[in-house]
Amino acid sequence: MRFFSANANKIKRFSTQELSNLNLFDGEAFFGRLLCFSKGQVVRYHRHEHTDELFDVIEGEGTFLIDGGEMAGPPGTILYVPAGVEHGMRADGTAQWVVRETVHERVYAGRAVKMVMRAALKRLPIVGARFR
């Protein structure tokens, strides 16, 4: 992937059943999603041992649950959550809440080997098309 560009207003979509988690881009150890919450939807407290996350509120209002506390999430809010920190989200504000999530996976030896293998396979003429 050379670059990625999108307009959140054109790709956002909501469900009354479950959170809409839309993939935006997927790099080697770096990816982005658009999280589209309908009022009342929740991402329960959890933690990631090997990923850092950055949340940017694009539209609407909700609440971030972070390290035992709560933080309002109106448009323009930016929240960085390093690996190991317990966090969650609650759409308890406006009818719809749109948050961009950007994730960085910490790379360890096993992951590094997989990344090198994938990069090598991309360069093969016949097999590589599958990995591009």
C-alpha cells in the first residue's frame, strides 16, 4: 500500500445491533479503523499487551473508560492508550459517535520474521499478487 485516503462522512455506517468496526488501512504493524457507535453501544474494559492505540473523536459524543476512570469524548478529543492500559468506550452521548482508531503493534522477533516473509512473498511474480 502506497498511501490511504478516505472521507469518514462517506464511509461511516451504523447498526443498532452492534458497533460498526470498519477497516481503513492495514500496514505491516500499523492499522486504522473507523468505529461507528449507535447510542448505547459499549466496548467493555479490556487491555492489549502488545498494541498501542490512538483514538480521535470525529463526530458525536461518548465516554472513554480509561484506567479506572472516565473521560468525556466530544469531537476533537484525542486519547493515546499505551499497551497494557485497561480501557473501553461507551456511546452514552449523542445518537451516533464516530471515532477513528489507529493501532501500532509492537513487533517482536516472531512477528518480525512473519513481516519479512510477507514482504519477500509480495515480490514474487505469481504468488505475490495474493499478498498485495
